[in-house]
Amino acid sequence: MVPVLSFVGKANSGKTTYLEKLVAEMKRRGHKLAIIKHDVHGFEMDHPGKDTWRHAQAGADVVCISSPDKMAIIANVEAELPLSELVNRIHGVDIVITEGYKHEGRTKIEIFRPPVSDAPVCRQDDLVAIVTDADVYPGLPRFGLDDPAAMADFIEERFLRGGE
């Protein structure tokens, strides 16, 4: 089973910025990974007037676009799909990283920045590590906001080399 690791934190805590650095580091090390971004507000990938948008406007429930170097599938859903179903649709990767999904029962690492929040969103017992420059949760592995290499080491050791 492919490990799933959720990076959580308050809005504007730097999750996306941190994950950009971590993804680059993991790719540099030769890992294949997927990111699932949770968006509680909804999103729009299609651009008005483009062919795929026009197909969806005409009533297609699923639109797929494919080229020699990437593909995308846009599907209408009746309700938000559970994370487990999304993960089951992903193949050919070493690890799935999510941004968000703090209420799912997955392994979590929190990005915590005191200028953004007074306290972490998760309890210490709900985390395997924290990314922060603040002195919180003694005994929990802590990683600096500007040190994705140390986090990559942690992920390799704990999740990719027969860890959890």
C-alpha cells in the first residue's frame, strides 16, 4: 500500500510554499509522488471557451484531456469523494502527499507559523512531526520551514523504507 501523508495547518501558514520545496527535494532524490490538494471552497480547472469547458457545458459528466506529456480528468461528483477513493485512483507513485484533510484519519504533519496562528490546529498526539520555527510540542520531531531536505530524510526513513 502506498503511504499517504497529510500536511495540515491554518490557511496562509505556508503549506503550499513548503510543499513546493519538499516536492522538488523528493524529485531530486528520484521519488515519484502525487499531491492531493483539498479545497473546501471548490475550484475551477477549465477555462471558459476552451474545448474541454465547452464539452462540460454541453453536459459531459467526465471530460478527459490528453497530450504527449500530461493528462487530466475532470469529473462532476454528487458529493466530495473520500480521500481513500481519491488515493485508490492514483497509481505509479511511491507516496501520496495531501495538502489539507486535517479531519481525515491519516498520518499528519503540521505546518505551524505563530504569525498566522496562536496554536497548532492539531494536538501533539495526532501528529508524527511538525514544521515550525516555534518551540511547541516537545518530543515531537520538528523541522525548520526552510529545511525540506531534513523532512525528505524523515519521510524516506519512516515511510518509504518499510517504516510505518
